[in-house]
Amino acid sequence: MSFAVDGIVSGMDTSALINAMVGVYSIPRDMLEQDIVDIEAKVEAIAGLNNRIEDFEEALEAIEDEDDFRVHKASYGDSDAFEITVEGDAVTGSYDIQIDALARAELEVTQGFSDKSSKGVISEGTLVVTYAGTATEITVDSSNSSLSSLASEIDDIEGLTAYVLDTGADTEQYKLVVQGEDTGEDNTISFDTSGLTGGGTVPSFTENRSAQSASIQINGIEITHDTNSISSAVPGLDITVFHTTASAEQVTVSLDKEAIKENVQTVLDAYGDIVSWVNAKSSYNADAGIKGPFVGETTVTRVMRGLQSVISDNYTSGTDLDSLAVMGIKTQTSGNLSMDSDVFDDAMDEYLDDVVAMFTSADGFAAAMKDKIDVYIDPIDGSLVSFRDSLEERVDSLEDQVATYEYRIERYESRLRSQFSAMESLLGSMQGTSSYLNAYLTNSND
């Protein structure tokens, strides 16, 4: 703790002198602290660069599979009878689709009962329920012979739901409803009531809705499916049907060039984020005192040169197109990438396989870029990761040095205050002696 020793005897501003001397003595510590601030800014900037390179890699990976790159679209009228989702392995062409029947689950209903809760309403014995070919025996006795209890027993059978329906009729208003959970003609429901011989009423089940598979025609060829979502008929086409149609509707499947360009543009934008980050962190203005954390950093310079070399390189993935530039993707003065939409369209029209290979082949641009990225951001030996780790170690070392200086500065300040306090005491003692001598000499002269 500091304490004031301003010159009571000497008249000097002792605190100001001490603070000035301590300030000069603290310059090395202040320089270390500024170094820490600068290095931490550099660590943060490196982390930001690493994150943007990871985003760039993810954008490349999103289209590295050929099926993901070859985006298709299905064009058809305003029909709400079906919906089509197109996957990457779709076959371009025209398809006439007609919906003849929808898949549905079977539903069975009993005759009416006047009571749903009382026991003894249902005949006792054995009821056999068969669903989708699997038979289940239900024992009906005095404990579960009500309509509601039987509904609960049937509801426990896997794949079936059962409940008591209140029709609101004046008499015999309760009916037992049983329906399958799965659509398709194989998922039928049947009941064998011959084992119900005890008192009460034997339920009689009537098929209210039969189990049925979806039936559609594609280019005149009939196709059946257990559900209303059909994905196995035509490669790359997921067809979901909603209602039947009286005639066929034409569906055209074609390459979705705009979607492909958007996906490629996402890659270019991700690279642009890297360039913008590095440019922002490399700004320098001596007059304004601005010096970005990447100024003079050769590691970052090597990273950017490495990425750019992959972009400008030639590749053997295609037959006719060997670079990004020939398909309209070029580097701007700022370092960002731009796409000439018309040139890219022409490349897809004339050399689609080459365009696809450039982004999906093992010897194309995307694969080469991912290999280069791994050199920089691999979590074990990536150059950027190693650089960041070395900077963080440097910060730890500097913080230890600062702590040492703090201790030395405290000792130095304490020593100064002790010395100045001793000086004031000595001056006070000398002043007392001087006064005594003056008085003595005066008395002696008298």
C-alpha cells in the first residue's frame, strides 16, 4: 500500500517524484502488457480466420457428392393431386403421372350397443384378431367384458387402434371402432368371434373401409405402393399423392441450373469471407495509428497464397474444361471470386460433366482445396493451429514476466518511499540541530 511522504521538512512534492520514478521504472512492464494486448488481438484474428476457412470447407463439402451437385427440378401444372421432390440422381425427361387410388388403412365397426362401460355386455370366450397376417388371441371374461374394456384390449395390439364411438343415436349409440395404423392392401383386419360363447352379445364387425395400396400410372405403367409416398418407382423422384386424378399430368424433370449456380456461389461467398477478414485485419495507416493484427504476418500470407494457388491451378478432372477461369469463375483485384453467369451457363450446357467433375472429382478443384485447407486447419498439425498455439504460449510467458515486474515495481516503490521518509527524518533532525546552534550562539554573543 502506498502512503504519502510529501516533504514536510524539505517542501518537495515527494509523492510526485516517487510516482514519476516508478512510472519510468514500469516502462518495461507496460511494454509487455501492450505486447499481450497485441498478441491476443492476433490470436482472436487467427481464430476468426480459422472459422471462416472451416465455413469454406463446409460449403465445398455440401456439393462434393455428384448427386448433391446435380440439382434437378420438377415442373408441372398447378395440380394439388401430388407433390414431387427431386433428388440428385434424378433422370431428366418427361413423365405422365396419373393417380388412380390412394393408399389407406382398413377400418372396422361393430353394431351398436346401448352400454359401453358395464361388464357382461360382450360375450365371454376367445376373440382372435388378425392384423397384417399376425393373429392375436384375446380372452374375454368377467373382468373385461365391457365394450370399453374390449376396445382397450384391441388397442394394445401392435399396429391397431381401437375406441368406442358415441354416435348420438337414441338407442344403441355406442360402436366399437378398430382401424389399422398402416396403409396398404396387405394390412387387413379380420376377427374370429366363434370362440365367444358365453353370455352377452357377440360383436359383429363390418368393414367400413378396406385396406388399400396406392396405385398410380407413370407413362402408362401401373405402380402400386403401400403408402402414399412413393420414392422407389423412378430414380430421384419422391412422389407424394393426395387425391386421385381423372387423367395424366405431365411432369418435366430437368437440371436446375439456377440452384447449381446458387450452390457454387455459396462456395465463392465463403471464400470471399476469408479474403474480407484478412483484408480487414491487414489494414495499416501510420498517420492514423492503425495497424491490423495481420500486418507483417508471413503465416497468414502463406495461407492466402496457398488458397489462391489452388483456385488458379489447372485440373485434369474434366475432358475440355481444366480450370475455374474457363467456366467463368475468376479472381478480382480485391482477391474475391466472381462468377460470370452467362459463361457458367454455357459451360453447363456444353460441358456439364466437366463442371460437375471440377467440384466432385478426386482430381478436381474442390478435392485439391480441401487437401490444402487440411494443411492449415488440421487440429493436430495444421499450420494456423500451430501458429495460434505458439501465440497463446507467448501470452502465457509474457503474463509471467508481467507478474515478476509487478513484484519488482512494488518493491522499488516501497524502497523509494522508505528512502524519502528517511531523508525527511534526517532533514528534520538537522533542522532541530540548526535551531539549537543558532540559539546557543546568540546567547553566547550576548
